[in-house]
Amino acid sequence: MAKKKYVYFFGDGKADGSADMKNLLGGKGANIAEMTNLGIPVPAGFTITTEVCTYFYEHSQKYPLGLKKAVAQALKKVEKSMSAKFGDPKNPLLVSVRSGARVSMPGMMDTVLNIGLNDTTIQGLIAKTGNERFAYDAYRRFVNMYGDVVMGVRPETEKEHDPFEEILEAKKKKRGITLDLELTAEDLKELVAEFKALIKKRLGKPFPEDPMDQLWGGIGAVFESWNIPRAISYRQIHGIPEGWGTAVNVQAMVFGNMGDDSATGVAFTRDPATGENYFYGEYLTNAQGEDVVAGIRTPQPINRAKKVPKGMMTLEDEMPKLYKQLAGIRNKLEKHYREMQDIEFTIQQGKLWMLQTRTGKRTAAAAVKTAVDMVKERRISKEEAVTRVSPDQLDQLLHPTLDPKAAKDKIAKGLPASPGAAVGQVVFSAEEAEEWAEKGKKVILVRVETSPDDIRGMNVAEGILTSRGGMTSHAAVVARGMGKCCVAGVSDISVDYKKSRFTAGKVVIKEGDWISMDGTKGEVYKGEVAKVEPKLTGDFGTFMKWADEIRVLKVRTNADTPHDSGVARAFGAQGIGLCRTEHMFFEGERISAVRQMILAEDLAGRKKALNKILPMQREDFVGIFRAMAGLPVTIRTLDPPLHEFLPDIKDTKEINALAKEMGVKPAYLKKKISSLAEFNPMLGTRGCRLGISFPEITEMQARAIFEAACQVAREGKRVLPEIMIPLVSHVNELKLQRAIVEQVAKEVMGKQGVKIKYMVGTMIELPRAALTADEIAAEAQFFSFGTNDLTQTTFGMSRDDTGALLASYVANDILPKDPFVSIDEPGVGKLVAMGVQKGRSTRPGLKVGICGEHGGDPDSVDFCHRVGLDYVSCSPYRVPIARLAAAQAALKHRPAKKAAPKKTAPAKKKAPAKKKAAKKK
Ligand code: PEP
Ligand code: MG
């Protein structure tokens, strides 16, 4: 058996790996390999595979046999490529050790730089660079980072300061200086010794001088960092499986802080906030990579593609030749990957090195624009473009922005780091953000800068505001990934954590005060600013048109009012899949009439009450039919449990008033209400059982529907009513209700002389209905799966009471996801598939849809495509999400293209592509 390869080398224009090996080499390792093979200058190094990480955790943190040897061999190659030797006192090679998971997890795991430095090799570095200060600066950073990340010397309590930082501050104080830059080589040398002494004192063991020990310490720390709390949180938020593991990249160090001919930067091949096609990036001269991302110094733009603050230089001005080379690499990478890239580079003493390229995280607006532009540039096909935006991300574009006409009190301006609007109360820590959000408050997290430890707080905040940092700072990158509004680098504000406030000029904003932010303009306003609905034209319209051309599933909406119907239609809904009529019964005086109907002594009393409701209900339907003219409208007859309509028996005032209105005694009313009480109303008199107990209700509703339909049809509009009977478990229930509807339809149409094409169908939302769908289909002209109730009754878990229980089930891996959010394919899904198959066995071509909440969940939409539903129906704001999810499902499960027929043998029919289970992206 061939020996497993655990280590992949890259350098000198040749790499063992390539971009399609992300699962094994992690995103970073795979792309570094690809860049190397493209002839792009990359410092040599090697990648230890993710399989080693998995092995490490499965074997009590031990490495597989042969790894040490493979690392030693790869290190030799790196030495050769970089013409330096690891641990050599004269010409030392230094390396970095970095994590690299399959998908990028920015800043979540550990990194160690400058490995290979010790009291001997430092002399070599000084001799090589001729810069003693630089060398000792690198050395003290290394001991600090290694002591913290690998050896665990860090604050022991929350209140304690960083112990290395304390020593550094004490040194500066002693020397009477304020900036790190003012420290001399001698100071830095002393710091190295003091840092080492601290480590010895804390741990009782010395800092490792042997470069090989340092290297293996670094590798172990990176593998271990896969399981540190912030990495686990990030994985949970982004649905990254634990089993993926991280790769480790060991790479020759290059330095951006070797003087004014050195620099380091981060760039995107297009603007990640807007998607505009220009080379966008930031850099700092004489700096380390982490200085740009950490937001400690505000970086400069790489070019003048956009307005540059007066007096500020760009890379294009300062190092034109290198900028040209970098711009060339940008074009090469985009052409090669056919996708927007996020790149990191370092210039060491006039030589450009590329350290990383990956698919750039971007806002939804930028994702749509980039996808559309790349089709126009003939880089990608329309089909590919449609896969480039995740349906959930689209949500960002469908929500309101700050009203341009609203009065605003602008208090500060920063960088437009992540667009959208945020209105909320100010908090100053991630913990507070979580606490407040848990209480249902909307918060804006205000920080000087954010760090990976703030990830949970950022996730619950409406928006993020930082006083420091650029467009590629942690806050900006993470906020864009989360689709959250972020204004970064607002240097006009001063944040005071101790006093829990920030000041912007004379304005003081305290914890709990309301502010508003416009992430597209980078502006901050005092107080709550009104919002407006988004416009869905331009690139968005083009993009959605392509999605519509591809998808097979139709998308309808769940809407109960003309307003919601209009919103959904503007979002592309192809009809109403569920109009719940119950809310119409609660409005204004209607509830009193409904109560009179339910509590009436006899049929005459009930009819009298229903006659009061009829005209109001008819008006509702007229509005909806008009808004949805030409499109099908599924109206469901009354569904909720009886008790929801009744007054509280203890509310004497209300009982007395109702009794008076009905002309009965309060005592009679109370008795009647008690007699109707149910122990388990959700499984009691609800759904069609109501209509069976009180056929007059169904009759009145059918009358209202058909009278409205006739009226709108007479206006010249096309009306397509579909009457849907809920909570059917036995075909006879449907038979009875259908007969009522058909009787009324005949009567109304006859009377009005208008012919309306209509259908009567049912919801499949009980297991018995799914199991007997073949019988039910004999009476139903269509099915709509009510997966909310179907999930509730299949699991035997109340949909109203099990939120916390299910959250703990998911957290403890009892269930992979909340089945009320994303369909439980093995259980509920099986009933749906069975229902479709049985229904169509009786009535071929039976129209089948879904109207439970799952209709707007991308994974569930994928499932609906696979089981052959005709449509999904979801809330208006989720309609575009479902349209895109449906298109992506169609692409993902497209049957494989037929092979060209051979001339000799007759062509065989090719089986459709194997259907894969939906996977969270
Ligand atoms: C369902 O049960 O899935 C459904 C759509 O009906 P409701 O949520 O109104 O019970
Ligand atoms: Mg239901």
C-alpha cells in the first residue's frame, strides 16, 4: 500500500498540491500551492494536511508515523529554495506556522511568526540584514508570541493585564518614551531576556532555544487551536463541521518591516463592499502583516482609484514598479480563478511576495454585482453566476435602509466598511451585546477595534462601530461576512470603556443611548433614524432573472393582506400559496361577531352572526384578488383552535358586554365557554374540524371568496382561487368540506352569471394524511404540505413550547438542526415524499406545494426540488431567497449531460445524476 502523504511542499515555481485540494491542504495551503504553480512569487514552505489534525485528535494528540521525517525533508527543500538554513548561526532561515482550514476562519486560530530565532541565530539575522534593531524587534515579538500562543503565558484573570505588555510598558516608562518605535536595539535585547525570564518564572521551564523544538511547539499549538473556544464559536455560527480539522502551513518568513523599502498589505481584486471592478487595497510601509489587519495603524490605499485623503501617499505613488507587478498579479489571479480574490502581500526590501489568495468575502450587493459583471466580462456563465451568491446572504438586500429623507443628526464619519443600516442602543463589550440582545434589545457594538474574541457579540449586534482600523480590519472583514452594517476607523470619536461612553466632538453617547449608522456612507447619527424599503432593480433584477430562467420550482407567498400580497409580488411571488383567513376574524368588531357565532344557541343565531362577517371577509378577498390578478391564490378555510376566539371566562366586564349584545344571560355564556374548553386545543377543535362542527363557517367563507372572485372578474381581472381545507386526517373530512364549497360556488356563480375556474384541495399536515394521501387525492385537486404541523405531529413536539428544548438538542448533537426551521428529511421528509408519490398515484400530475415555514429555508427548498413539488410558498421577504435557492437546487441536481452516442452500439439512456443530500454551506 502506498504510504500516505502528510506533507506537501511548495516553492521555486512548483508545488505538490493545487487549488482543488482544499479538503486536504486547507484553503490557504491549496491556494498557495496554486499561486506557486502559476509562477507567482511565493515564499517557499510546506503544508501539513488536515488528515494529520484529525489523526492528532483521534490519537490523544499524537502525530502519525513518518510525519517527523516528512517535515524534515520538506524543510530541507525550503532551505534550498530560500538559500538559508534553519538554525544556522550565520544564515538562518525563519519560518511562520499558520493554520488553514477548508474555509477561511479569519483570526480564529493561532499563528506563530519568526520561528527559528535564538540567541545564536539572532547574530546571523543581524549580519544578514545589517539591522540590529530590526532583528531584536523580530526576536522580542517572537518570544512574546511564542510565550503566549504555544506556552500559554497570558493573563490569568480577566482583570490582569497581558504580562508581556506590562514588561514592555515598564521598559518604555523607564526610558521615558511612549512609542514602541523609540525603543533601541539594546532595549529590545533586554526585553527578550526579560520575556524569557517571565516564561521561566511562570512555567518553571525555559523558553526553547532549539529551533526544531520551537517548530514542533508551533505546529502543535496550531493544531490545538482548532479546538479553542473562539474557533468553536465561529464554527457553530458558520456551520463548519468539527471533523474537517485544520491544515498547518509552515512557510519561510518575509518581512515588511525591514525599512522604508518594505511594506505589507491586504487587497481585494474588486471592491468587497460594492463589487465595483477596480483594484482595492490597503498597505502600510515598514510594518508587519498583523498591523494592517489588527487596525492599530490606519493604513493607506494602494492606488488612487477612489478619492484619497489629502496628503496621503499610495503604493502606486511610493513604489510604482512594485505596484505594477502587484496589479499584474491581480489580473492573473482573477483570470485564473474567475472569482474575486482577497490577497495578502509583503514587500521585503524592494521584492514583492504573495502570501495568500482566497475567495474574497463580500457583501450581498457586491456578490450580486460581481456575479453579473463577470458574466458581462465573459469570465463565467449565467449558471455559474447564480451559484455565486448564497440565498441567505440575499437577505441583506431585502431589508430596509435609512430613509434618505429622514432628519438626521450626524455626529461622526468613518469608513463605509460594511453597508446597510443599523439602529440600536450602544454597548461597549461583546458580553454586554449578548446579554442585551438576549433581552430582546437591539444593540450597536462600539469598540476601539474588535478581536476574534468579540465574535459572538458581533453576531447578535445590529451593527458594529470602531474608532480604529481600516476597510480590512477585523471588524470590517467579519461584519461583511456576517452581512452586518459596520462603520470602522471613525477617528472623530473617542471611546472610553471605563466610563461606558464615547464622545464625538461635544456630543457624549452613553451606554444604552440610541444611535443609527449608514454602513454604505460610513456615517453615524444620534438617535433613531427611520428606515425605507429596498429597491430591487438593476443588477439584482438581472441576477434574479437568470435564477428564474434556471429554476423548476415555482415560488409563491404566504400572505393574508393586500399589502403583503403586493410586497410579495414585487419580490417575484408567482401567487399566494397560503392565505390564512383567521387574522381577518380578529380585526375590530369582527371578533364580537365571531364570538356570537360560536356561542349562539342555535343555527339561526350562528347564521345571523356570520352574516355580519361576510361582507368584511369579502372585502379582504377582493383586495387580495386584485393584488394577485392573473396569479393563483390559495385561501385556507378557518384553522385555529376554538378557544382563541373566546373571551376569558374571568373577564366579567367582557362577558357582560357580550351577553348583552347577544341577548343572553352572562351565566349562560360562562357555562357555554367552559363547555368548549379543551385540554389540548392544538389537537382539538381546529382546522377542518371547526368547519365540520360549524359548516356555516365554511359556507360563509366560500361565499365571501366566490362573491369577491366574481366581483374582481367583472372588473376584467383574472382570478384563480384555490380553496384549501386544513388539518385533514381522513378523506371523509375533505369530502364533506369540499361538498360545501362546491355547492356555494355553483350557487354564487349561477346568481352572478360569472364563471370562475377554481380548485378545492387540502393541506397535508398530519401523518395520517400523508399515509393515506392516495385516498385523499381522490377528493383533492391539489396538496399543500403544512410542514409546521406535520413536524409537530411527527415529532410529537409542540411547535409553541419546544424552542429551548430543540436548541439544546441541536447544541448536544441529538438533532442536526431545528426541524421547525429546516425540514427533517429522514422523518418528516419521508412523509412528504410518500404523500407526493401516493397522491400522484391516484391523480397523475397532482399539483403539490409546501406552505410551512420550510418553504423559505434554502436547504428545505433543495429538498422540495428533489421530491418534485410544483412550488414552495414562503413569507414575502423570503420570496427572492427561495427563488435563488430553487435555481441553485436545479443546477445542483441537474441530470448529467447525455454522453455522445456511440456509432456502433445503440445509445443507452443515462441515469440522472445521483441526488445528494442537502448540505449547509
Ligand atoms: C403548517 O402547519 O405548516 C401551516 C402552514 O399552517 P399553520 O402554520 O397556519 O398551522
Ligand atoms: Mg398548520
